[in-house]
Amino acid sequence: MSFDNALGAIAEDNDEARWAFGTGFHDPLAGIDASVPDGVDGADLAAYCLMLGDDALVMSHRLQEWCTHAPELEEEVALANIALDLLGQARLLLARAGAAMGTGQDETALTETVLTEDALAFFRDAPEFRNVRLVEEPNGDFAHAIVRLLLFSTWRLALLDRLTSSADPVLAAVAAKGVKEVAYHRDHAALWTIRLGDGTEESHRRTRRALDVLWPATGELFGVHEVERRAAAAGFGVDPADVRAEFDAVVGEVLAAAALPCPAPVPAEVAGRGGAHSAALGALLADMQGLARAHPGATW
Amino acid sequence: MSGGTSRGAEGARGEEARARAVAAAVVDPELPMITLDELGVLREVRVEDGRVEVSITPTYTGCPALDAMRDDLRARLTGAGFADVRVRTVLDPPWTTDWISESGRRSLAEAGVSPPGPAPRRPAGPVPLTLGPVRRIRCPHCGSADTTELSRFAATACKSLHRCNGCREPFEHVKEI
Ligand SMILES: [Zn+2]
């Protein structure tokens, strides 16, 4: 069977089933009760979900950039799968943010202000993104990708694990699924960190360099933005300062096994959470958002 | 209770059973040897006032197959004469490979895909690091326990990639989650 025929056979049966190669995705929260629980501020919930969603979306994009560039086929597939998991988490979190944004306003305003996850992903500019800067830094070599994945997923796993008891049932459910996924991501990154760090002289040197380059960005993982402070106080979010001990313990264990030195803790700071980003995010968004902005509503 | 209402209730139950049978026979788009029911993705089928409401849960958050499942369910139920079909997503409780039925596990193995073992039970405290191989995975082709993990991520997020050192064949394993 030729490639054209195979593609035709997939498309022929069902016009709607375009998931394999085009647009036509449904609302990821279809049929889920999206009301905001009592005692939870809709605007804060939206802002908080945007932070967690943007972390996943931007990290997913950096991992997607590895497609056709990974050192071996198995690793290419692994990074793409991890990117897909994070994209799924981003879709749910941005959809949750969009649904929570309209609350607290009158009925007529509501229908106009509810934003879909696509609008949030493709039509915000860099200063409106709330991701930590660790995820937006440009890709380097494979050691850089692995060390970033280790730092990011160790931190995110600790956050999601605590969010499984969030006062927002949608956020709690998204977190419960995310924990299982990110645990695989973290362990994958940990195994590679050990293989590279405790590998050849060259792989050790590169992994150590990646750690030197990325480590300063870890201070931002534990800085507390005012939205996070209120979200934690209201019981639907996590104070990022609370996950630092777990992060230090897990990363320390992996680095020791990888024969790598554990750098000194970086003072906590808030930057990306408040919209302060590097130029790299603008370039990333130009790539990610270009098509959606040039052809709004395009389908294929 | 009058005979009329009892017959009506029986009819509704019959319709529900019929809708459930149609939905249960829809196969997974990425693992076509197994049905959505055997996979544990189909959570509930209800018929009320002629409307069918099907609840499904994603295996992984980013699984693009969920949209295909939704379309397939709608198409098959519509084809079976149910005009009004709604497909709901359920996130809680999260899907686990423990929900894959015995017949589903047999179908996977017969198709050369190693079925999952029991999902990991978590101790209290932080999610522990898993750095070594979790368990011996048997080759679905020859049954040998002498196998090597090639990658924890195979063609889809739900599977890992292995090679049998006995028959030298590669195979996929559905990861415990
Ligand atoms: Zn074998």
C-alpha cells in the first residue's frame, strides 16, 4: 500500500477523526463540571492555572524542538512522548484557566470572556506568559536537555503531588493524572543524568556544564508570587517554597549517583511568574504562534 | 405498579444494555486488539429520555486517541440508531492499568504486546525514585524472562520498548500506571 493510500484509508472512514494529522480537537474538559468552588477566587484560580499550564506548554515546546535532532531514535521518541504528556497537561490547565476567568462577572460578560485553551496558547504575547524562565532557555546539547528535564520534572512532580488535594476538584484531578506521568519523566531524566554524569570524560564534562548553565534558574522555582501565596492560603494551590526540601533531596540523590557536585542553593526569586522573561521566549512564541496568528481558525 | 410502566422501565433498561454493548465493542484506536471496555476507558453508559450519555476517561492526559475514541463512539452509537449521543470526559478517579480486564490482557499478549503487571503501590511521602528495572518482563513471543529494556517510552506514552535475549525479537510492554 502506498503512503497516499494509507493516509486516505485513515481519513476516509470518518471525516471528524483528524486527530492523527490535523486540527479538530475537542474541548479537553468536555462534560466536566467547570464551576468554581465556594471560597475559591475565580481570577486567582485562573492566574494560578495559567502559571502551571504555561510551564508545561513552554517546556513541551522545547522538547518538541528535539524532534529529528535527538542522538538516537529511542530517545527521540521518549522526548516526544514526554512533550505530548506536558502538552496534554497544558491543554487541561489552560482550559481550566479560561473557564475560571469569567467567574465573578455578570452573565453577559461571561460568554465573551471565557477563553479557550487555543486563545490562551496562541494569542498572548510574551509578557502575558507566566512560566518560570527555566523552561524557556534555548536548547543546548543532549546533556542540557536531560539536566533541564531532571530539574523541571523533580520540581513539578513535588508540586503536582501536593495539588492532588487541591480545593479545586478539576485542578486536583489534573494533578492526580499528572503525578503518574511526571514520575516517569523524572525517572527517565534521572537515569540519563547518571549514565552521562558517570559515563565518559566527555559526557561528564558536558553534563557538569549543563548543570552550571541551568542551576541559577532554579531560584525561580521556589520564589512565591502573590497569586501563589493566595492560592496556597485558599487551599487550591501550593506554596512553592514548601517543595524545596523535596527537590533538594531528590536532585541531590541523583547528582551523587551521577558523580556530579551538587551546587549551592540559589536564593528564591520571582521573574517569569510576574511576566519578566528573556528574549528567548519571544523567539519561541514567534515559532509556536506564527501559524495560528497568520491564519486564525485555520483547519486542515 | 402497572404492567405498562414495568414494560416501559424494562424497555429503557433494554435500550441501556444495547447502547452499552455497542459502546463496549468499540476498539482502541492505538491498540486495536482491545476494546475500550477491556482497556477500562469506558466508565459508564446511561440512557435517559432517549439520550445516550457515555463517560470515558483518558489513559494519559495528552493522549490524542481520546478524540478518536469520542468520534468512534458517537459514530457507532448513531449507526446503531441512537440519535442523541453525548460523550463526557471523566478525569477522576485517574485511569490505571489495573482496570485492563483479563480478556484485554490476553488479547494484548496474543498480539505480541506484553500486558502490564500490577500498578505500583505508593508508600507515604514523596514519589520514590525508580532507577533500576522495576520487574522482569516476559517476552510475549517466546515466554523468555531474559529481556532487556530498550526505552521506557515506545511509540506511544503508554508503552515501553524491550528486546528479548532469547528469540531476539523486540516487543512493546504496556507500562504500569
Ligand atoms: Zn522472545
